[in-house]
Amino acid sequence: MLKFLSRVKIEFNALDPRTASCMEFLAQCNSRKAKESNPACEVEVKRKNVEHPPQITVTFVNGVEEAFDATSTPAHHITKMILEKGLFLETEQMFREAGEQWPVIIPEEELSQHAPGTKPRKAEEKKQ
């Protein structure tokens, strides 16, 4: 997960009962596997004394920053979103390194073409 991030900032009031998502996400960030995937990723924890909702802010390796309200977003949803965006970033980088246009634009007529080595769909299957 940290592989796709350059920075993680977790902010919460330690006495706030809504910090479960922050604590779970912090545990994921501190796992050996996560740290090994990107040792350069900064993980910053800010414990606040003021009434402030728990918040997780991540910065992707391309500089895009995204903040999550940790009171309403479970840690596994945040992790899933990071992995999905990370795979998108990897795909984009792979195309750019190969000198290909990004985003890939597929003409409408090619979307309906039969792919070699597969069976064409029957008309009744298309309706479902």
C-alpha cells in the first residue's frame, strides 16, 4: 500500500472514541510489509488536544493529495482505494514509458469486435 504513497498524515485526538479507523490504518502503515514496499514514505502522526474529527491524508507518488474523514471511512476502504489508484498510476506510467498515448482511447467499433481465440456472444447472452 505505501508503495504508491510519498506521505501519510494521521491526525486524531487520543481521547476521541472515533479513532478506530486511524489506529487500524496506522497499524497497516507500520507493518513490515508496508514499510518494505516503500521505505521512503513519510508516516506522520499528529495527536491533537482539540476537538477535531480524526483525519487521514495521503499523498500519492504523483503529488495528488487526498484526505479522508476517518470517523466515517473504515481503514480497509481507504486501503482499497489506495491500491486501486496505485494500480491505475502503475498502468499510466507503464504506457508513458512505452511511448504510448495516455489515457488509452479505444474506438467504439473496436469494443464490439470479436476477440481472436474467444467465442462470439450469442444474441440472447447480450440481452442479459
